[in-house]
Amino acid sequence: MTHKPTLLGIFAHPDDESFGPGGTLARYAAEGKDVHVIIATDGIAGSIEDANAVNGHATLAQARSRELSNAAVALGVTSIWSLPYRDSGMRDSEDNQHPDALIQQPV
């Protein structure tokens, strides 16, 4: 039995897959490798270029999810797995205190 070469990227936030490693993910996808991405948080503590496109945290998370889906198509990603954690934001931010934030979860 042969196994298809596979690449797995694990990232904290939606868009992290695109900034640094996007070219690498796209290269291996273009070579026919299976490229899978795991995103740990919903990204609601981040920002979005078109602030008028969102109204509150729920819609920001939805917008980030759409951006992630679009990026995955552009990069040739085989699958995306989004974990059910709220973005904790940056160190010492108010978002760290939210009970659903990743930083508040038991490991």
C-alpha cells in the first residue's frame, strides 16, 4: 500500500495559513500532495480590512471563516479543520479573560 505525501499545517488564527507559509502550502498542493490545515481559534480578536462588512463578534468570526475558505481554495488546500475555540487575542488583552478563549481551556 502506498501513501500519498501529506502536509499538515496547524495555526492559531484564520489568515495565519496565508501570511508566512502560504507559498509553501500552495507549492505542495500544486505538486499533488494532500495539504490539510487546522485552525485553533475563530479569529474574532483579530481585524478585518473591510470593517463595514461586519457588525460584532459573531459576524467577524463568520467573515474570517469565509476568508479562510477563500484562501484555502486559492492555496489548493485539501481540507480545513476549525477547532471550536474563541480567539484569545494577544498577550494581556481583554479577550484573554473570556471563558471560551483558547487560553482559558484546560490542556
